[in-house]
Amino acid sequence: MTRRYLIAHLPRILVILHDLGMVCLAWIGLRWLALEAGAPPADAIEREILVAVAVQGTVLWLVGLYRGVWRFASLPDLYNLVRGAAFGVAAIVAVNLMMGWLPVIPRRVLVPYPLVLILLLGAPRLLYRLWKDKSMAAARQADATRILILGAGRAAETLLRDLRSDGRYKPVGLLDDTLGMRGAKVQGVPVLGGLDELNTIAIETASKMLVIAMPSATAEQMQRVVGLCDETGLPFRTVRRMSDMLESPHGFELKEVAIEDLLGRKPVNFDWEKVSLALGGKHVLITGAGGSIGSELVRQCARAGAARLVLMERHELALHDLLIEMRRDFPHVALQPMLADCGDPAACRLALRGIEMVFHAAAFKHVPMLEHQLREAMRNNVLASVTLMRACCEAKVPEFVLISTDKAIAPANVLGASKRFAELACQLEGARGGTRLTVVRFGNVLDSAGSVVPLFRKQIAAGGPVTVTDPEVTRFFMTIPEACQLILQTSLLESLRMAVYTLDMGQPIAIRELAQQMIRLAGKRPERDIEIVYTGLRAGEKLHELLFHPDESYLPTRHPRILQARPRPLDAVKMEKAVERLARLLSQGSDDLALLMLLQEVVTDFEPGPGLQAMIEADTLIDQQSSA
């Protein structure tokens, strides 16, 4: 046995020697007590101690007691102690019985022996851990951030428990509006008052950070709490929602208050078990896989147990980044990256080999940009969708899900009209083929590409101003995971040949209020620290979006957040000619005026803004003059 080995194993050797000494102490002590109670003296006390030490030491080793560390002694170690003591006394009895020595050992020694041994072995471990924890806590408290916790419920209790092992924070008190809570203690931390006293108590306790431990709070409650936090000037964090914590292995963690916490969105009731039954083991194609909606669909399909995912994306960096993430987080899922445009018929045929479900998320979605890019909007949003749907029918893919938009309802811009054209054209292809078509419409998604939220965030970081188009403008919002969860759940609904679903987006959000809330979340004050400037509606924008078309009867489904619309009648002959005409106009390089006329013919309720046609006519005139 080398010196280095001894040094490395010295702590464990000392622990073993300690435990063997405690076995001796327990046996000698119990023998002495038995003698005092009138038992006959031991004839061979040395032999009894030797047997007890040898047998008990062997049992403690076998039950794994020495694989634990005193610093982290916990319930598993106590369990091993109890097992070791119980098996140990049984083994001691068995050895002495076989050797014929058992009759001379009093029951007053054998019966209490396990309990005494558990106490003698467990108490030092517990005391050592308490001393070590206290020493380390005292060493950490000097640099720990003093935090005041808002809320004194279950979330606060769990948070306090987790903070014990985290030296970065020192809870100095809790605030709660519940009557009778003042003066109470949660995990040893006092409730100092109500939420309205936040400013005063934060100063009195010298708090450096506020933590909102109210994961089940409503949007109105969160807005009030954020306003109170904002008045203190201190940074504030929150814990995640209960539903998120149940799905995450990481438990509680502090995070910045996000804008979705203040928008009044009720969490989606997502049935992973049923979705896994629907998607588990399937081969799925997702177009636009590198985008905000497409990439989240990829993650959720992988989580639902899809056997193979074909990721079609024409942006190579987005596809590369997604591939790295998926291979790290879902190594068991077969991934097939495909750098291609879904408007390429040959690429679609290659991608659809063995595919059982398609989520078509690829599209151009930026409203003002598309007002100036009519040709590309028609090519990418309409013709590429038709090309993919046609290829699905030829390959006999069972289901095609078209991700649409609320802007396709009574459209007032190129984005909405082009997506409505795509809905109708795909409906035509689906009626002729064997592929089930599901159209899913929803509004804006927070933090998606082109969303107003990233724009506001950049403007706030730059010191303002924050630009809002109109004081009265409103939009429907969803989070990206929420929208994708509902998209997946449409696959569980009635298996109709053609179905149009609209997601319940809740109440519309005033963009002005959204900007104000984001400014407050950044620790600034609207109109004082960050100015809000109104720039007027941009090309193709409306004050208010619609979720429901008056000519589509909406019916409830099994899911309370998904409504089904009755598709409007389709003139198949007219639509087929329109698609052929579109392909011809695009291949011939026709001007935007011809494309606009076709779009208005197909989408009869398309009401373009006054500037769109004038702009296209001006461009046409310039082209004619250049040609002349």
C-alpha cells in the first residue's frame, strides 16, 4: 500500500475506523447497562466485541455505507444505516448461534443494539453536515445578493429551499397580500408585509434584487407587481410557470420577467401522451425548418417521438444551427437536413420519400416588405405551396398541414391575400389527390422573425425612441411554443379530408401597451426614459386584425383553444386556371400589375391599400419608359 494511496483514501479509512469504534462503544455500553440491570457478567467480552466488529463492519461495507460522503449525508445514507444495523444484528446473532455462544449474550444487548448503533453512526454524520453547511453559508453570505421575495406560497417555499444550496442569493424577507401572513415565517424567512409596502421594505432591508415567486399569477396581477417593482428601481426576476416547471428537470430557476408573462395568455392544455401516440414513430417533413415556427415544430415533433425528421430549409446557416441543436438535444431522432427550396418539384419529390406527415411552415411573412415584393410573395407563398401539396398527393402522403395566418381572413395586404390564395390552391390539389389537408390559422407569435417584440427590444436597448404605428392599433399574440403545440394538436381532431382551424388567440393586445410594458421590463419608464413615437400605419397594415370570417361558420372542437371553420365553396375549374396562369406569369417575368389583378380575381375579398396599386402602376410606367 503506497503512501499516495493512503493519502487519497485517508478520509474513508478514518470513517471506517470511526464506525468500528462506535460498534465497540455500542456493544460495551449495552453490556455495561445489562450488567447494571442484573445480567450476568460476560465470560468473553473480547470475543463478543471481535465478532460484532468483524461482522458489523462487513455488513456496513456491503450495504454501501462507505460510498457516501459525510458532507452530503442525506436520507439514502440513513437508509443504508438502518439496513446495515438490521442486517448486522441478524448476522451477529447467526454467527454466535453457529458457534454456540448466543446463550451467554443477553437480549438486553441484542434488542437495543440496532437503534443505539444507528444513533451513534448517524448523529456524527448529521452534525458534521450541519456544521459544514453553516460554515459554507457563513462564508458565502458576505458576497450573496440580498433578495426580497414577492409571494409567500408554495412557489416561494420551494424557491427558498433551492436557495439554501445556492450561495449567490440571501433571502431577507417575503411580501404577501394574504391576510394573517404578516409575521409568519416560511423556511425561516419572515413575511414582512404586503406588496404595496414593497418600496419601503426594500429600502429597510437593503435589498439588491426582487424575485416574483407568483408563477400562477394572472396577467393583471403580474402587471401590478411589475409596476411596484419598477417603482423601486431595483432589478427584478421571476420563477417559471408551474406548467413549465413540471415539464423541466431543472426545477425552479430565476429568469427575467418576459413580456408573455404580462399578456394574459392562459397556458395551453397540451396532451403530450396523445400527441406522442399520433406522431410517435412517424416520418415527418417540416419546411422552413430554420424559422421560428418551423424550428419549434422540429423540437416538438422530436419530443413527441417522431422516428425521422426531414428538415427542409434554404437558409444554410439557420439549418446548420438547428442541426447542431437537435443532434445535441435529441440524439435518438434520425435527422435528414435538406438545403432546398420547397418550390423545386424535384427537391419535393426527394424530400417526400417515406414521409407520413408534412408541416409546411415555409413562407414570407413580413407585411410591409411583401407589399413591395409581390412577385416573390406569389412565388414563395402560393406556387411553392401548390408545388409541395401536389408532390404530397403524388407521393400519397397521408397528411399535409399548411401553416396560414389570421391575415388571410378578409385580407388587406399581400401577405394575407397570398396565403389565402395558397389555402384555396392547396384545397384544389387535396380534393383531387388522397392527401388530407389541414389549414391552421393564427396571429402574431412573440419573438418570431418579423415580430414587433425583437424590434422594440432593439430600440429600447439603443435608448429609444420606440416606434408604434398608431395609438389604437391592436394585434393577437401567441408564444411560439404555444402556437406549435396547438398546431400539433390539430392532428388529434376529426379526420376530415379538408379542415380549416383557427387558434383561439384570446384578447387582442394594444401595441402601445405592449411597448409600455417592454420599456418597464427593461427598467425604464415610458415617455420619461424612453420615448414612444407614432409613425402611422405602414403599407398593408390594418388597425385591427380579424380571427373569423363572416362567411365561415365556426364550430368548437374537442380542444377548447381550437375552432374549426367550414371551408367556403371552391370553383375548381376557375382555381385550376388561376394556378396555371400564375405559373405562366411568374415564368414569363410579367409585371406586378398582372400579378395583382390575378390575386384580386382569386381572393375576391382582398382589399389592397390605396398605395399598393398606385405603386405597382408607377413601377409599370417606369418599366415601359425604360423599354421605350
